[in-house]
Amino acid sequence: MLGLVGPAGSGKSLVARALAADGARVLDADRMGHEITEGDPEVRATLAAEYGADVYRPDGSLDRRRVAAKVFEDPAALTRLNLLVHPRILKRLREGLADAVRERFAGTVVVDAALLLDWGFERECDAVLAVVAPPALQISRLMAARSWTVEQAQQRLARARHNEAFAALADETLVNDRGEAEAAEAARAALERMRSRREGAGA
């Protein structure tokens, strides 16, 4: 099992897609979080009580920008949100891993989770791959993907785990500063090196 980590704007999701295209089974913690906040009745009720019923749009989707703006300014609100959602994400991740074992899936299972290191979930992985990018590139990617200003991107990144912290706790680090094809090839090479080391250690 491979843990895939990296800060916002690193292009971690691109690497996850490349590994999936090669046959890996990707467990996407972010997608699970979205499904939980929009589909779990208890979570919906709790968030509606804290942020107002209209935090859910008429189509049932959560106004994530509104929630993000609140938790960015209010650490206590962030703690409440994390305590509500994170245990449910971890439960789903472990269910996904159990499914892979039960189905005798022979490929690589990738746990794509930006907060994997915060959860201590790396202890359950065979190896960890960190995806990082130069800060200027992270900022430009976040501005394009999330319509943030330079200042908003800088503020978010300043409060998050830095590239060096991800790299220090990973078995391999991929600097994703070129194109998609290059990132995919680098991910394959990193996965092969980690697999070879693991097989060598077990010999």
C-alpha cells in the first residue's frame, strides 16, 4: 500500500491519476470527504446547525467556500469540522483496504490523502510518496484551480505543512514542476524504486 501525500497545488491528484491509469486502485480521501459532507445525514445536520441550513445549496451540495472561509479564521470551527469528518474518512479508507484484501487485488493500493501524515496513517502504509512543487507554481495552480488571489493562496500555504516537511517523512519525493507526462513517468519510476527496496529488504 502506497501513501500519496503533498500540499495544495503540488499536482498530487495528477500523480494519482497516472498511477490509476497503470492499474493501481486509488482511495481518494478528498473525494470521500465530499461524499461524507454531502451524503451522511448526521454530518449534514451538524453542519446545517452550525452554518445555517442554507450552507447546503438547493441541489444538496455543500457551500465549501463558506465553510472554508469560516474554518480558516476560526481554529475552533476547524477542530469541530475535523472531529466530525476525519474519523469517517479513516473508516472508509480502511473499508477500501479491506475490500482490496477480500477481492485479492494484486496491484498497488494508493491512499491519496493530503492529511495522511497528520493522521499517522503512514504507519499503515508500506511506503509514502510525497509530491511537491515550487511555491510559485503551487500558487499559480491554486489561483487557476480555485479562483484564489495570490494573497489567498499564500495564506493557505503558509498555514499548511511545507514541502520540506512532506519530503522529510516520505520514502520518495517527486518534484512535480513539469508536464503531466513527465510527472506520470516520475511517479512510475518512484513506485518501482520503492517496490525494489521493499523486496530487497524482505529477501
